[in-house]
Amino acid sequence: MDATGLSRRKLLGVGASALTVSFAGCMGGGGDGDDDIPENTVIVGPDNRFVFEPDSLTVSPGTEVTWEWESDTHNIVVQSQPDGASWEGTEGGETNTFNTGYVYSYTFETPGTYEYDCAPHRQQGMVGEIIVEE
């Protein structure tokens, strides 16, 4: 035992606990930049990256989801949706794009998975999904 009355083993245990708590914030939830995104909002092209953030969002039926453009030349093209759903994505199809500041919203009613992408950046992996669960 050292002069403080702590054994080496106890001191290592305290250090390991502190390390676990320190890493807990890195494991998801907080600290990943999503804290500033309003609930049920998807950021389109943040930091000029070809991504939707978050790329997957789970909501209840009747929830309005909003997409906010933070960079240029993006759209939302629906690739698949549940039977009975009628989501069309942004107007104009694959060739019409929108720029920074554009806001698009849609209320999802039919349960299931909705997959979408940005047509100009599909090859770069700019894809997303909305999961509607009861």
C-alpha cells in the first residue's frame, strides 16, 4: 500500500472505472454531432459531404420528417416503400435538385421501411431510410 492508503489494485480499478465512463460518451447517443439536429429532422449534405444525417431514422405512424439542405445539388428519390404508401420524394424526380436552405417535409403514415437516395450522389453512397414502426 502506498502513502495514501490505496492499494495498487484498488487504484487500477478506479482508473478503469473512470476510463469506462470517459468512453461511454463515444459509444453513441451523445457527442456524435447529432445533438444539434432537431427531432425527426434529416440534414442533407452536411459539411459538403454526400450523406443524409442521420442515414436511418425510426418514427411512429403520423410523424412528419423534415429534411434540411446544408449543401447544393441534392434531391430525395424514393427507391422502395411499403405496399399502400405513396411517398414520392422531392418534386421533379431524379433530375431536379435543390440547394442550401431548401426544406422538404413528409408525414409518414404507413408502417414499414422507406429507402431513398440522392440521385446525383447515389454512386457516392448518399442513401437513407425511414423506418415507420407502430
